[in-house]
Amino acid sequence: MIRNLLAKFAIISLAVVATTSFAEAHASLDSASPAVGSTVSSSPGQVTLRFTEGLEPKFSGAQVHNSAGARVDTGSSVSGSTMRVGVKNLGPGAYTVEWHALSVDTHKTQGSFTFHVGK
Ligand SMILES: [Cu+2]
């Protein structure tokens, strides 16, 4: 009984370690400006996303939409592990950044986050 539990625990531990090291090898979002979930006092001019891995520029990008679903970015560019998204002059409101990335290790990742522009 105890031996069974130990065996199960060992297998679960291995699975967790494997999953974690797998995830770290992919390009996940490290930080963003404006920061994820933050409120900025005025339009940021651009959104900068920093990733944990180098990105393939041709297959990585991001779009920004306002709360009505309209696109408010002017295109994105990638350099190394940094993605920059130009944005129009943003009025007060909530904005969603949707990104997709192909890291140099050929793994695809994607995600989204929101920031707010205050009055
Ligand atoms: Cu990877």
C-alpha cells in the first residue's frame, strides 16, 4: 500500500518536472509594457512584449483591440525576444493584446492580456 503510494507520487513528481521544463523551453510572455492588467494614465504609443525565448519574426505578432472589438494597433515587429506593437492614440478604456509566437526552437505559443487606459 505505502509502496504503491510512493510509486504514484514518484510518477506524478516526474510528470510535473517534465511539464515544467517543457514549458520553459517555449516562448512565454516574460513581461509587457503596459504591464499585464495594469492601468496607464495616457495612451502608451506602443505595446512592448518581452518573451522568454528568441522569436521567429515571420511567424510572431500581436494585435490590439478595444472593448468594442475594433482593432487599434498599427502593426507589430519582432527583434530577438522582443515584440513591439504600434497603437493609435488610445482613449480611456480596456484594451486586449492578443499575441502569437513561434520561438526559435519551433514551438508555437499564444496568449492574451488586458490593460487599461485611465482618464
Ligand atoms: Cu519550446
